[in-house]
Amino acid sequence: MSQSKLLFWSVTVALAGFLFGFDTVVISGAEKSLSEMWGHYTLFGSASLFHGNVVMASALWGTVIGALFGGWPSNALGRKKTLIIIGILYTVSAIGSALVSDPWSFAFFRFIGGLGVGASTIAAPAYVSEIAPADKRGRLVAMYQFNIVFGILAAFLSNYAFAKMGLGDTAWRWMVGIEALPALIYTLMVCTVPMSPRWLMMKGRFSEAREVLQKIDPGRDIDSVIEAGREDAAHGSESIWQPKYRFIVLLAFLIAFFNQFSGINAFLYYAPRIFEIAGLGKNAALLNSVGVGLVNLVFTLTGLVLIDKLGRRTLMYICSFGYIISLGLISLAFSQNWSGQIVPLLFFLFIAAHAVGQGAVIWVFISEIFPNHLRAQGQSLGSSTHWVLAAAIPAMIPFLFGTIGAGAVFMIFTGMMVLQLLFVIFLMPETKGVPLEELSKSLIKEDS
């Protein structure tokens, strides 16, 4: 019974990832309609800068703020209450975005949804890592990423369906508004999960923490976990910026940095447009976007199965080589004007490499390496690094495609993935199967 409860709670919290994925990608189907409708608005005299930074990137800027400051409610209110607030933000954002008639109001409601995305990347992985046994932690936390790509696929399918319904100028409203339904369902479901036991210990509520731990795993040595929690709670006033945590901070920063410099969010935001640049028609571009979602889902599931068997570091090796090969060939395809189905196939390879490696690993790895009392701060650091770049890079894509060209853009991404491979070889530790308290201690450099 305890294992079924653990799975149910993990899946419920991981549904925040579904909304994250849906919210991030649903805008891609509406992107061209919004560009045509509000194309007369400019930023610094440029319509493409306005479209990229205000209309398209507004949710991402909200995500940056949510990631920067989401650690505060996660620590002060608890992971559970923060997750409930996140569900409310998603619901309000979806309804508001669908009803507005000007780009600034649209950007405001998309910004609210972005706050939910940013905060969810802190609270959801932290919660699941704090309730999961060490031998199951990788795949349970990775369910958050699986739900992200499930949400991405659902968004691509939803966009394709609404585009085919003949709704005309209102299709984009349905595309962005339908998110309110899963957001409301998630909000109600997350009310049923218990408080995180490690958050309760951090607040000195050890008897409540013991009750939750007994529900999760009655056969576990709960006394040793509680004792470690007391020791950790005694350091509650510490900051991740203390010298002894520099190495952990560097690890969180670099894995988030390289995640975005693969170009993953830039591609997901502009998938239909990129396929059209490659010579595909509008409907074919949307359909291939659905293919991207399917490949992402299948290989994320593969990563979820392998992450506790092969380990985080091995998956990062695999994805680094996959990135370098696929992005290098994509750059050549655009530079040499290759057209037709070859470009989508190369992107499918790129998505597969991302899904089985970085996609499956990033939120698991960041949620593992920090001590309990610093987990929210550490998640905030990794998440905000991720989302600052996730906002900045896609916002520049229309401008960069129009100046240096798609081939040069993807060559830059290729070079960054060579650097990621070096990071994996020389810096990244393996974290699979190690209890949270032992893992964080092994990474602390006391003599720093």
C-alpha cells in the first residue's frame, strides 16, 4: 500500500510538469496568427523584436521571476502549498490569455502562467526527491520531465486539432485557453498529497515528518532519517553562497546552462516556423511538430527507465554525442540548403538525444545535490539559470534567423554541446542510488 501511495503522490505532483510542457509549447501553434494580428507593434523600431520579446517570451520572463523567487514560498509555505498556488496561476493564465484582444494583456496573462512554470521547477522536483527512496528517486523525479514532454505532445496535438477545425481567427484562443481544464484538475488533485517530510523536519515538525515517512516506507530506518533531519535543520540559516557549497553551485549552474544552449527551447517554441524554413508546407510543419512530441515522449520514457540503472552521468554522455551529431548535421542542412524530410529527421534525432539525457537528468540532478535545508535555494539557482537562458535565447531566434541565418545559429549550439561533453567528462559526479543526506555531504568542500 505504501508503494502505491508513493507512486500516486509522485505522479500527482509530477502533473505540474504536464502543465509546464503544455504551457511552454502551446504558444507555437498560435505564434504565426499572433504575429499577423499584432505585427504592427514594434520594439525599438523592430516588429520581430516586439514579437519575440513581448508576445512570445512573456511567459518565459515570468518563468524567470518564478524561478528566481519560487524558493521563498517553497521554503516558507511548504512544497505542497506552493504547488497548489502554481495550479491556480496556470488556470488564471489560460483563461485570461484566451480572452484578451491586445498584445500587452496577452503578455500579462502569459507572464502569470510563466510564474507557475518557474516555481514548479523548484517545488515539484524538490517534493518528489524528498519523499522518494534512494533506489527509486531517479525515475520518480524524472516523471516530472516525462509529464513535461507529455504536455508538449498534448500541446502539439491540441494545436493541430484546433488548426484543422476551421475556427479561423479564433483558433489561437482555443489553443491557449484549453490549458485551463488540466490546470483545474491538477489543482484539485495536488490538494490530496501530504506535506514533504524533509520540509517538515526543516521546520522542526519531526513527529509529523515521521508519520509521512511511515506511510511512504514502513520498513525503512526512519530513526536515522529523522536524526539526519535534526542535524540538517541545525544549519537552517546557511546560504548556498558559502564557500563550501561552491562546487555544488557550479554543478547546478552548468547543467542548467548547457541544457538551454542545446537550443531545445528555441526549437520547441519555433518548431513549425523552422520546418517551414526547411521547405515544408504549413500543415506538414504542424504535423512534423506532432512527430517531435512523440519522439520526445518515447525517449523521455526510455531515459526514465534507464536513469536508475545506467546513472545520470552515463545518460549525459549519450546525449552529448547525440547533440553534437544531430546539431552539426542540422547546421549543414540549413547552410547547404538541404530541403524536404531530412531536416525533420535530424530534429527527431536531436530531440531523442535531449530526451534520453538532459531532459531526464536535469531536474533529478539539481534536486539531489543540495542539502535538505538548501534544496529550495539550489533548485532556484538551477531553475533561474535555466529560465533566464530559456527566455533570452528563444526571444532572439527571429532576429538571429533573419541576420546570421539558421545554419550559423545551430552551429553555435553544436559548439556549446562539445563544451557540455567536457563538463560531463571532468566535473559531473554520479548520483544514482545514494541517499540524499550522504550525497550532499560527499559534494561539500569543507576546506573551501
